[in-house]
Amino acid sequence: MRSMNKLIVAMTIITLGGYAQLAKADYPSAVGESHPDFALPRIDNGEAVRLSEFRGRRVLLVHFASW
Amino acid sequence: MLGVTQEQHAERCRLFAQWQKLDWPILHDPINKLGVDAVPIIVEIDESGITKSINPKLEPFLAAMTETRPAGNGESAERSIKRPELTALRQNAEQLNSFDHWVELGDAIMLWEDQSQVSQAINAYRRAERLRPEDASLHFRLGTALRTRYDAYQRDGTTRAQSSYTPFSAPGTTSLGILAKRDQDFRAAVDHWQTALDLEPNQYIYRRRIQQYGPRLAKPYPFYDWIAQAQDEIAARGEAPIELSVALTGSETAHPREKFAEIAETQEEPDRSGRITRDSKGLVQAEVVVVPKQLKPGAMARVHINLQPAFDTHWNNESGPLVLWLDLPPGWETEGQLFRSNMPPAAESEERRTIDFELKLSESAQSPGMPKAYALYYVCEESRGTCLYLRKDIEIPIEVAAE
């Protein structure tokens, strides 16, 4: 994936079924259920970010890898 | 937009984000604490924290996000996220001695502590392993922690010296012994990742971590071949590219390919007569990691040979490079037999040097002998001031499976 465009293309592909068959049943949570909260460090400064900080806003949570 | 990357090395993703000008926060989950089975996965979460859709169409969402993006990269002004309290986690783990508590302690160290503490995470995971030896996610975590220690050890020359210097050695423990233990970390990491994948063969994250260090044939596409282009383009913009703390291996940049290239030139064995003095004192330690370690006829493996000067020893770069000669018995194929390692410009150095290459077991191979190699290098003993040209014979352990 060499560009954001390619990233978006790849992400769009998975909506059509690319890797979706590999997705585990319990992660992410099913549509309509509360998404599990978590805290992880940022890659740039190590600062902790918790998903629940974003309550009150819509969030697009993107799991990806630069490879 | 909030990203989560499951990569081993965070700074490679930082470089990618810099190159692509991704301005949203990206979080690091090298141990796959979230339990993601594949990437990419996109989850749309509404204002109440409810999962609204999985892998949605992106364009409408991105348009809406642009219009409503809050200032400051989506972060609130008064943030106070507490990191886990290690002392309490350790006390809980020791008192309750449960699998979950040991894993929680290991995770907290892996995610939130400096990499110099990684041995404590490994110890915590080992305690969990005793309680539940067949847990795939634990083996993946152990592999990641061991590889982290291996990389930390490579990254900092002082770490090498400090790790191997032990004025109060336990009986039977030498500084070289400790050095050798650290140098087994990569092999142990691959073993744990393989165990994790054997237990959960559909886990894409586990599979990719092994492929990262495996042969080209096993990869659907390269891992980090974009890095050189990214560094050039970032520099052309007048920015300094994010520095990579861990050098890329050949397996991480190699393109998928099924056949070997022709050997371009005749390669002459450097010590055919075997007269170069053997490194009997172990001034340089060798670690061999084969991915995968078991092959069937017709299959390929990636071999990583890591060579590290022991405490009180350094490479003598003025005299010449390290070379490695690969000695293949019938039944094996490769692209070359003679390899040279890169050298830093300094007259002397003490970094770990890695040579990696691929081997293929012929379709028709029956009871093939094991490949061997030897390295030739110039090193100096610091205490005596003696500089030597030495040879180290290296076994390449590959298990041959029945067809």
C-alpha cells in the first residue's frame, strides 16, 4: 500500500469481502453492540489514548499495517 | 479517524504516516492485545460508543469527518489517561498466580514501559505459559516480546556491553553465556509465533509476522519495499524522514518470487583448504534462524545468520568485511554461495551483522545432508589489543519433513 489512495482502495476492497472472512466473531463487536473500550499508546509519542475519550463523536476505527 | 497498527516496529508505521501525511492519531498494538484476526478492518462507532457498521463505505464518512473534525487532531484538551500501575499488577499476579493476571502484567510492560524493561514482560508471559501452555495469543505475545529484546539489543551498542558484563556472575555463567542467551531471542520468537499460528491457523496477524522473516514464496506481497521510496520523497519535501531504529532485513524488502535468479558470477570459495584459524574462544557469537524451520521437498526457507562480537571484542573494519560462504550438499538450491555484510564507515564497530538468504529443497531430494556455512571476519580483542582474522563454522539446522 503505497499511498492513502491505495489504503482507501484496499479498505474498500475488504468491504466487498477481501479479508473479511478471516475476521474473528468477537472482534470487533457486532453491529448494534457497545464497542469494547481500550487504551493503547500512540506511535508518535507513546501517549495513552482511550477509545472512550471519543464519546460524543463518531469514530472510524481503522486497523491497518503499513506492510 | 483513529488508527491502530499491529506492526512489530512502531517507527515504520510512523514513517508511513509521515510519508502519506496521515494526520490522525495512530495507536500501537504490537502484541495484538485487541485480538484482531486480520487487517485492514474498519469499524464505524457512533457517538454513544455503539458499533454502527464494519468495513463501511468510506467516502461519505470521510466527507462528514472533514466537515466536523475537531481541532487538535481529535484530542480533548484536558486528557488524563492513566497508565497501568505496575506495582499493583505485579502484586496481583504474584498473589493470585492466574494466567490472566500474568498476561495483564506482561502487556502493561510491553505497551507502556521502556524497552529496557522487556525482560520483565518476558518473565511475566513465561509464568502465564506455565499455567496455560497452549494459548495462541500468549505465544504470539512471547514472540513479540522476544523479538523486541533482540532488536533492543541490536540497536544500542552499550546494551550489548552492559548485557554481557556481569561482575557478579552466577557459578557457571560467563559474560559470553549471557550474550549467547540474548542471541537466541530471534529464534525463540519465531518458534513462539509458529506455535501461535499452529494453534490458530486462520490468524492473519500471526501468519504475517512469520512471513515478515520468511521466504519470498510465502508472501502475497512485500512488507517494507516502500520504505526507500518514502524516505526519498520525504527528503525531497525538505523534511527529515523518521529514523528507523531497527535495520530492515532482506526478507522484509524482498519481492515475492518462485524461482531463484541465475548466479551471475563464478563464486570462489574463500577458505577452500580450511586453513584459517577457527574462532575457538567465541569472540563472535552466531545465531541461525530458519523460517520456516521445517521443509518439505520443493519448499523454500529463509535463513538468517546473525553474528555479534562478544564483550570486549569489536569488528576491525579497516581490514575488510565479514564474508560468509554457504556450503550446500546435493538436494539444495540457492541464489549464491558467497555473501558480504555491510560495514559502517567507522574503523571499528561492534554491531550485530546479519546475512540472510533463501534455500530451496529440491523436489527430488531424498535424505539430503544439512547445509553448512562459515564466516570469515576481522576482529580485535580490546583487552589484549590483538586483532585476528578468524573463521567460524556454522550449522544450518533445517528439519526435512516427509512429503
